[in-house]
Amino acid sequence: GLVLLAAPGYAMDSILLTQLGAQLIPSNIALMYKAESIIKRLKRGESVAESDVPQELVSLFHPVVQPFLISSMRYNPAELIAGVDIPVFVVSGGRDVQVSLANGEALIAAQPKAQHRIFEKMCHVLKDAATSDRIQQIMSEYSNSNYPLTQGLTQSIVEFINEQLEVEVISEGKVTDEKSFREMAEAKFKKAFGDDFDEDKMNKVVDGILSDNKDAVESGDWGKL
């Protein structure tokens, strides 16, 4: 499966124009026009000299960042997700000032089979924000590493993974007991996570599945898991 957290649903140039427009219009139209000009050049694959970037925009359009922006602008996330043929879980935050809720909705429109979970108070750094004000978020949620992740976020991801694990493992038709179930789960996790595979975390997920399906486990009916 594929999990997308606060992921863009529109091309990078569109997202940047939306973000900058919210900050610069109507107070600084001239700077907005300059930003639009730079974005158009990047969209064409052109690099922009630092001397051509207003000081207020250097952090966003610094030459070091431009290769990433140029590359990102080549892709339309909605078009890409439309071609995905595996289960997808999209998570959006209602107070995300960088990648708005509309992005998640665009992804779901392009891939209707995907699951969409919205956390109304969550901002872009996956924490609950007290406000949708960008500056306030930067000064608090963005800056304080002690703030916890939005409540329910981790659990929702685990539940999605559990669902896919149950479907994929049982569909292999090779599970006849708990030992083979755990072996199949381990193979799936190692394939999915590679070098980041964590046996303890895998065991917690598998234990959760077995605990939620005690009747099937006790009766040996693994097809009902």
C-alpha cells in the first residue's frame, strides 16, 4: 500500500503560487509579480541567478533549491496517483497552510478508491495547530519538537497497514497456522521497509491482527482473518 501524508495534489508551481498569493496579495503585488516570473522560468526548466531573486524570496528560490523545484514542477501528483494500482491512504490536515485540504481532495478525485482521512486541526508538520495563521504556526508547532503528533494519526496509519497485511498475506494462500502467518508477515515487511525493517514494530502489528481475530485463530480458520 501507499501512505501519503500532507501530500500535494497539484503541481509544485501551482502550490507555490497559491502559498505566495495568500501571503503577498494585496499587500505586495510587485513582489508577487516577481515571484510569478521566477516560477514561470523554473517551470520551463531554467535556472534563475541569485542576483535576479529579490532578497525576500531568496530562501524559497535559492540556487541550491532550484533543481528540486524544477524537478518537482515536471510532475502532476493527481495524474501520477491515477495510475497507481495498489491501495492508497491519503492523510490531510485541516490547518495545513502549506498543502491545503484541497490537495488531498484532488488526489482522491483522481484515485476514488483511495482512503482519505482528514484531521481537522492538523498542520503540515503533522501536529495539531491552535490556529491557521502561518506565522503563529511557524513560531509554535513548526519550532517546538516537543509537540506530539496529531492524536489518532499513527493509529490510522497502523490500521491501514494492518488491513493491507491481512488482505495480502491471506490472499497468498500459504497461511495455515500462526507460524506461517508470522513468516509471511515478516517477508512482506522486509520487502516494504528494506533496511528500515523493525522486527519489534512488525511483531506489534501482527500481534494486533491476531488479537483482533481471536476466534479465527483459535478455530484455525485463517481465511477469515
